[in-house]
Amino acid sequence: MIPIYAQEHDYSKYNVLAVDDIPLNLLLVQKMLTRFKFRIRTAGGGQQALDAVAAEKPDLILLDLMMPGIDGFEVIRRLRADPATAHIRIVILSALNSNEDIVKGFNVGADDFIMKPIIMEKLLTCVVTQMQLVKK
Amino acid sequence: MRKVLIITLFALSAALGLAAQNNPYAIDDECYRYFQESEMLVGKDGFEEASEALMRSAILHNDPKAQTLYYVGRLKDYIRRIPVNTLTTQEQDAEVEKRQKTLMSIAKKTGYKQYYYYAYELVQNYYYNHLKPVRTLEIVQQMQAEAIENKDEYGLWMGNRYMVALYISQNDYINAQKWIAEALRIYEDSQDPTVRRQSVCRLYCDLADTYPVGSDSVRININRAIRRSQVHLDTLRCRYHLAKLSAYEGKIDDYERYRNYCLKDPLISQISRSAIEMFENIDNILKGRPDLVVLNPIENPREVKMVAAIAEANGQVDLALKMQKSLVGFTESSLSISNKSKLSEIDARLGNNALSADLQEKSTKLARVTRLVMFLITFLLLGLVTILTLHIRNLRRSKQRDEQRIVELKEANERVMMADAAKTRFVQNMSHEVRTPLNAIVGFSQLLSLPDGSFSAEEKDEFSAHIINNTKMLTMLLDDILNTSAMDNGNYSIVYEQGECRYMCEAAISSAEHRLQPGVSMRYEPAFEGPFSFRTDPRRVQQIIINLLTNACKHTTEGEIVLSCSLEENPGEVSFSVTDTGPGVPAEQAEAIFDRFTKLNDFVQGTGLGLSICRDIASKMGGRVYLDTTYKRGGARFVLALPIDAPVDNKTN
């Protein structure tokens, strides 16, 4: 289920930030990523996400789009606009599934797009791929 | 005698141009100057040049009247060049008639019909002056006939004037009077402006001359003439007659005053060519010098008659006799003409009467037709105005209707657009709403399906609970959507039976309780003791209350949710109320929240259909669901009010 090359890799030094306004979704993502032993932090909204990034820069952000206040698109825009945070890998996890939303997500600077309901293999593959691209 | 006629007719022609004022012809000033020059030279050398200058000027100033006058001049000039009382050749007559026809055709084209008849007049004079009385009468008859044929009052008037002149010149005063009376009648009855412009003063003067000198009628008619005098020439004519009359009556002072007035005026020659000679004769008689009196009856028989009368009045009987004798001889010589003229008079008279009758009948007919036409026009106009008014009113009404419809359509369009936007929002929202529980179900199921050892038994239990919960949530969501759809299709029934308040409320609470957020409590607190049943659809009531409670749970993060039931809040109704301690509903949203797909907060789960469904069901049961806007203690208070006495029929669709 998990790519062979990823199986023996130590991911503990990677720092992941999951952002979603629905707690259950955050719980689900956490549980799905358990076996990678990432350091996973969570944020319940756009503003909290920006605060968390400011506190400590993550290697990867798993970001929901539809959130009250600052939405996912805006979070990406702001992070990409700041050179200090522009390099952070961002994967969108969203229930929005129209082509426009997907294109818009990539346009503002997302690295990948995963549709809800989340298929676990897809999420893991995507996360591993993104981690490969992060030089550590 | 012929000379007399010439003079009379010349005077008549001059009367057309009357007055010594500047430009009495009302033509262009420059044209008038040339016209005067050419008039002076009529029958003399240099006329051709002067008349050509007039024509050039007339063309230059585009003056049709001046152009007509040019042709008048040409005819007059040719006639004037032939000495009077001579026999004319056929060539001369032909040339005169040629010029007459040219003038007539021009006058017809330019519309100055006075010159049309003036052409007749000139030619008639020409024949008369050249001893062709028959031809003269023929011309008069021709003119009369033409006037009758054309029903032209001016032509008739002119014809009558000639007849008057002819008869007076022949001393046939009886016929002259008849023609004068006829001419007066035409004048008084005429609507023709050309006729109305003519002077009747002259007719009365002529009439005075037809009565025996010394009779009262002479003075009466001269007085009439004075009253009807319009222009300077009229006044002069009256003075001329008054002078003669005064001399006859022996009023020497008056005579001399009038005589001097007449002699001073150069236009006197237009009244009478022999006026100066006549005054000299009268002076000689009055001063007792009868041997100096010149007898020349041909000049003017009327004057000769007058002078004879004056001589008689002054006791010079011999002179008077001599003069009257010469007059008689003159009259006899013209007897043949008189006979001829009598015949023609009868002809003309017949035609005249026929025309008069015709004209009268025609005018009566015309008046009748005019009245009818006026009536018809008035009627038509009234009809038209009415139709227009109605049409305008209709237009205005339909415009109002259109405007109203436009407003209605705009409103409808706005509603449709809003509904459409709401629907679009709903679909997007539903996608999110459905995917959220689905995400949990799919996600946790995947975790459960991982090989043993991945998660502890407790964790697996937790995952299962999440799956079950979210499945329920998804089911409810689907129920909402299906309910709405069912209601839209009309497949929706209310089944009436007895519903007990406490039972329905507690069942609703037990169904909604699990949605309470941590730290929030829910209770039932009726406003009355004991059980209360009423005729309703208990399942629908529970459905609405559960919906209201669920909404309260979603929005209440602390405090409590109270369900109550009252029989007094709305008399005649059972009122269920759900009061929460959540953020409440802004007053301006009190109604909007009942619209389909409208959600106060997009991030609170739900379809936005719940309240809309509640309201629909309540209204089917004859009740209502509303936000209690008087509730101001923080949070929201929704009320379901249902009639205690529900309709008898079991089923309502």
C-alpha cells in the first residue's frame, strides 16, 4: 500500500501542518498518516494556519479550501507571497471538486490537489512524493 | 354720340386704375415707374421703348400684374394710334383682336380678371369709336355670354356697366335704370372681391343722370353716391355732379366752389373729357353770354342736356331749345343702334336672369351642401377626437399595464435569479455537505480495513462510531432533499389523528439530543400542567420540532435549549417554541432564513432547506413557523403554531 521506497524512510524529522475547519477531518488525516511518524500539527482555520506557519515553518501543508474567514486559496496566496514561506509544499484536500476550483488551486500555487472523500493510498502516495522533493 | 360713349367707357376704364396716390396698382415700385412712363406715351412715339422697359422690369421683379399691364398698354397703344371716327381696315381690326386675345390669355394666366374684361372694354370702345356699333354690341354680348357661361360675377357686373353706359348715351333712361338696378343687385349680392372692390358711387351718379333735371331723385341719388364714395375719384365725380346741380338750382357760390375743385384736379378728364368745356358753357350762361356757348352734343349728351336745363332755368329759352333740338337729332341718328341694342338687351337680360336664378339656386344649394359638409366635418372631427381620446386613454392604460408588467417581470426575474443563485449555491454547498460525512465514512472505513495492528480496538470503535454518525448525518441530508423534492411534486400528505403534546415533544427531544454540542443541555418545559391532545399529524409535528431542535443544536455552543408548549401564546393555537442561547438571528434575516437554500452560516452543516420544509409542512396543517422577533434575551426563539381545531377532512393534499 505504501510505496516500497518510502517504507524504510525515516520521516520523523518532517513537519506537517493539517488545516481544516471540521475536527473530524483533521482526526482522519492524522490517523491516516500515523505510520509515517511525522510531526503533525493541526489548525482549525485559515488564520490559525498562518499563525502556525509563522510559529514554525512546516515542510508540507495539507490544506482544506472551504473554511470560514480566510479560506484555503487565500492562505496559499499569502504564503506564496512571502519569500520566507514561498517554498513550503502545499497539498489541497478539498470537497470542492469542480475543474475551476482545481485549476484555481494550482494557479494560486498549490503543489497538488486531493479530492474528498480522501482515498488513503492517494493521500499517502502524494505525501511521500512531496516529501521526496523536500531536501533534508 | 359715339364720342360720348368713348368718353364714358374711357372714364370707366380709368376707374379701374383709380386714384392719384402712389402706385395705386399695387405693383412693384420700379415697375410702376416704367408703367407711368409708358402710360404717358400711349399712342405716341417712344411708347414701344417705354413699354419694353416695363416688361423687362416686370420680368426682373417677377411681377405678373405689371406683365399683364404691359399687354394692356400694347392694346391701348394700338387703338390710340388710329384716329377716332374713321373707318378701320380689316387688318387693323384683326390686329386689335389679336392683341385683345393676347391680353385676355395673359390675364387668364396671371389671374387678374379685371384686365381680361378690360380687354373687351377696350375693343368695344375701339369699334364704337370707329363707327361699328353692331360689332360693339356683339363684343358686349360676347362678354356677357362668357361671363354667364363662367358664372363670373365680375364679368356680369362689367357687362351691366356697359349696358348702362350704352343706354345713357342713347338717352334711353328707362333701360339704363333697369341695368343700373341689376348692376347694384349684383354688387350687393356678390362675394367676389374683385366685384366688391368696384365703386358703386358711379352707379348712383349714373342713376341721377337718368332722372329729369330738377327732380328730387337727382339730388337723392347724388347724395347716395356721396355716401358710397370710396376713393378720390368718387369724391371728384360727386363734386362734378354737385357743380352741375348747383348751377341748375342757381346756387352760384356752391357751383363756383365745386367747379373750382373739379378744374383744379387733373383727374377730372377721367370723369368727363368735356368737363372743362361744359364748365365754360355754364359760366357763359350764368354770366349772360349765350352766344359764346358751344354746342357739341357728341361730346357728352348728358352734359348737353344739363347745360340746356341750366339755360332754361336761367331764362335763356332759345338756347335751351336749340340745344335740345340738337340732342333729339343726335338721338334719332342713333336710333338704329338703339333698336339693335334693345334686341341685344333682351338677349342679355334673359341670360342674366337665367344666370341670376342659377346663381341663386346654386348658392342655396351650395349653402345647403356647405351646411351638410360642415355638419359632417364636425361629426367626423368629434368622432375622431373621441376615438383619439379613447385610443390615448387605452394607450396610457396599456402603458401603465405594461409598466406594471415590466415591474412584475423584473421582480419575477429577480426572484428567479435569486432562486437560481441560491440553487447554484445549494448545489455547491450540497457537494460540500455530502462530501463531508462521506469523507469521514470513506476515510474511517479505510482505516478500519487496514491490517490488524495498525490501530487499537478503542480506536477502531471510535472510527466505527464516526462512520455511523456520519452515515446518519448523510441520511438526514438526503431526507431533507427528498422531502423538499416530494413537496415540490405535491406527493406530500398530512394524516390527521390525535397528538399529545408531551409525548410528541419528548420524542422529538430524544431524536435531537445526540446533536447537542458538549456543555449544552436540552429540556422540555410546558407552560401548562397535564396532558393535552389535539387533532394534528403527530409525525409531522415531531419532524418540525426535531428540525428546530437540530438547528438550535448546530448554533448553540453553550447554555441550553428549551422546548416549550403553550396554549395561551397564540389563542386558538397550540404553540411549540424552541429557545436557544446561541448567537441568535439578525432581525433583517428573520424572514430570509425561511427561504430555501438560505443558511445563516455556510460553515454550519445543513442543506439550508430545514426551515423552508418546516414552514411548508406547518402551512399544510393550517399553522405556521416563525422566528419570535420579540425575543430579546440572547439566542433565538422559533415558534410552531398549529390550530387546535384542525380541518375535519382526514387528508389534505
